Amino acid sequence: MRRIWNLGFREITSSAKVIDTPDDLRGFKMRVPPSPISLAIFRSLGASPVTINSAEIYTALQTHVVDGQENALADIETHKYYQVQKYCTMTDHMWVGYWMVVNGTFWNSMPESHRKTVANAFDAQALEERVTNQNLNNTLEATLTQQGLTFTRPDHGAFQAAPAKSGIYKTWETQFGPTLWSALEKFTGPLG
């Protein structure tokens, strides 16, 4: 399976205030996944990131353990975060994709012709999933607006400049190496 599936870009939600600039994140208690990159990004933006298991996000938002979270629109709608959040800022700060993985021992126990059939089917479905998911994401803002979220569109440049100023991009460039970093910058443009 060679093709990655697409969930979409991650956005920021808040229960108390609009997040228009990185300064609005200063001290903001925000749930992020337990990922070193996510933690580093939001620290560089001035937030106070907290890692919370995804099954506990709704309750953490409802009880104000955190003031906001960041996820793709599909997750915001599916998990009903709009019930406990008022604002959604379309930062597009990170893209989420999913690889299909299979237990290696099981995979290698299958005849080559079966592995090829399964891999080709998943790869073909990945292309359909991307189109379906993009169509879903294109309609979710209207759906979530009807469910009570207010949307804003900040200057993405400000959300790229703050991490660049903090040095985070240079740190991760060193971590990933020049080949991977160059591939990333083909899509993002120069970082940091």
C-alpha cells in the first residue's frame, strides 16, 4: 500500500475567544495530540499545549481543563466539539494523512498475488477517499456554522512566522534531514 489517505488540514477551536493571531494563543490551554511536533509548534506559538487522549477531548473541553483543541473539520463534526466550542480558526496549520498498515508477519504469510491485489485495492480506494474527503471538508464549514461554530480566517503568514522566529523549523529540518525537508518545502514553500 503506497498511497496515503487524507483526513485534511487541522484547525483550531476555542470556547472563549477568537484566535486571529499567534498572540491570541499566549497562555491558551490547548489540547494537542501526544506528538513532539504538535507540542513544539504550539509552544512556539505561545500556547500552553496539553496532551489528552482523544477519547477524553470532549470532556476536557466541556469542563474547561483545556480552552480549545486542534483537529480536522471532520473530527470536529464527528466528535461534536461544536457543542462545547464557539469559534473555529481556519489555520490549516498541519495536514493529516493516514497510512494503511498491516501486521508484517501476516502480510508476508500471504501469497504475493494476494498482497498485490490487496495493495492495489487500497491504493485505488485512497484516490477515491481523497476526493470524498475533500468534498466533505468543502461542506463542513456550512454544517458546523449551522451547529453554532463561528469561523474566522487568519493570516497564515503570521502562523508560519512565529514558529520560524522561534527556530522550530531549523530544529525539525535537522531532525528530518535535507532530503525530507526539501520534499516538504516543495509543498509549503520555504520554512524558517
